Amino acid sequence: MTESVERSVHAELVAVLVAVTNGEPRVLTTDDARALPAGPFELSHRSLQAGLRAWVEAQTHHPLGYVEQLYTFADGDRSDESGARVMSVSYLGLTREAGETGVAQVGWQDWYRYFPWEDRRAGTPSVLDELIVPRLRAWCEGASDTAMRNRRGQRIAITFGLDGAAWNEDMVLQRYELLFEAGLVPEAGRRHAAGQAAALPGEPMRHDHRRILATGIARLRAKIKYRPVVFELMPAQFTLLQLQQAVEALAGRGLHKQNFRRLIEQQALVEETGEMATGTAGRPAKLFRFRRDVLLERAIAGSKLPLSRAL
């Protein structure tokens, strides 16, 4: 007679905390840039979100502002050192970087450090053509039969915008998971004991935190198209160029300047402050602020910030 052993389940709270600083997308990390802020949900926590806020502020000394639940990761093979199953409840938070955290091993990182293939602001990244696509093609050709080879080829084309398919900036998670399945990221070797994955540019993270980060980036890229959440990342006053650069940083591609400004004006999301930016090269630019009343209206009715492609 065999004795069954019940595995306990632990709930972990994970934060993808995002800022835009000097036109670059940033994420708050712990463990010397190898993990996201995280901690267990405890009985003393009033709610999941309250627990998350407590852990982030304790670990990073950074208070949380705008927060929304992201996704719950509960795959059967997620476990800790004791063998207990771990369920991660992740949250997306938007804030402004406040300089040095003052906490060892905690700091802000450019999120393209982890996903260099996602930054297309200056065109197609060389890592795609030189490394990723050839290795994915080789993985496709290594399929066991024709049907699988065709399925892999279609997924590669759709996910990475190849063979006539358009690049979809929202498919951050799908691209990472395809690289994982193909064994091209180190995390794949850790989970499946498949040996050292072929090295690609892009820093790995502990556990499946890079997968969670990919989920957060994808959510935010999709969200800026129908909610004006980008204003959560902006200072009280900003130029239209700074606003455009923030949206470009998050979306990972360039925008057409005049189209962007025309649509911002049409949606009446911002208003002039009557002041000019100082300390910048060239002609002084007008300073704007977002309209709180419009923001409240748009939060209910929905608003689309323009992500028209640069012409």
C-alpha cells in the first residue's frame, strides 16, 4: 500500500513595477537585477494587493501608486526548494523612478536588457536577423514530421513578423515562450534539464520572472492603446516630445511626430501650462500637463493613444 503525500501550495506576490526615465522603459528589480520584487502572501495581509504593497515597500523602499492585477501563474511544475507548489499572483505597477533605492541588490533596469529583440525604435534589431531567426528556422527544420514543421514555421512567422506577417508589438510573451520552447533561453535549460541553452543576448532572471516581466510588458503595450495610463509615468509638466518618447519607449517602435501630436490634440488629453521648457538644446518647447477631468472620463469610456507607425 502506497502512502500519498499532499503537496502544500504557497502563494507568492510578484510586482512588475515600471517607470520611464529619460525616454527609456525601466523596471524595478531585486537580487542584483536577476529577479522582480516578490514575497509570500501571509495571513496578516488584508488583501493580495495590500500584501504586494507591503512586500515591495519593505524590499525596495519604493511606495506603490497605480497597481492592477496582471496574471496568476500556477503551472504544475512551479515549486520551491522544499518541493511545495508555488502559485504566483503578479501585479503591474506604474510609477516614476526616484533615483537610487538605497537598498543593496535593488535597482532600476532598462527592460530591453532582458528582451533586446523587442526594441525596434531604430529599426529591426540585429539580434533578430543574425541569431534568433536562423536558430528558430533550424529548430523548425528539426521537427519530427512535416505537420509539426509546418506548425512551427507558421508560429515563427506570426510571432516574429516574418514571411509577410506584420510585427505585433503586443506579442512579447508569445515571442519569449516560443524561444523557451525552442530551448534558446537559459531558463528553458533550468526547467527541463535540457542542458545549456544556446546563448542569446538578453539577461535571464531567476525562477520564471522573465516570463512574468514579458507578461507585464505585453499588458502595458496593449493598454496604452485604449487607456491613457502613460500619464501615470509622466512628470507633472512635460513636452509633447517627452510624451511621444515615453510612448515609443513602451511600444518599442517609432511614431510619426505630426500624426502623434494631431491625435493627442484631437483627444484633448493635455493642456498647455503657459510655461516653456528650459535647459534644453535648440528652441524652447511648450510645457503641457494632462487634464485630470479628461483622464477620469477616459478611464471610464476608454481612450486610445495613437500608435501610428512612423512614415
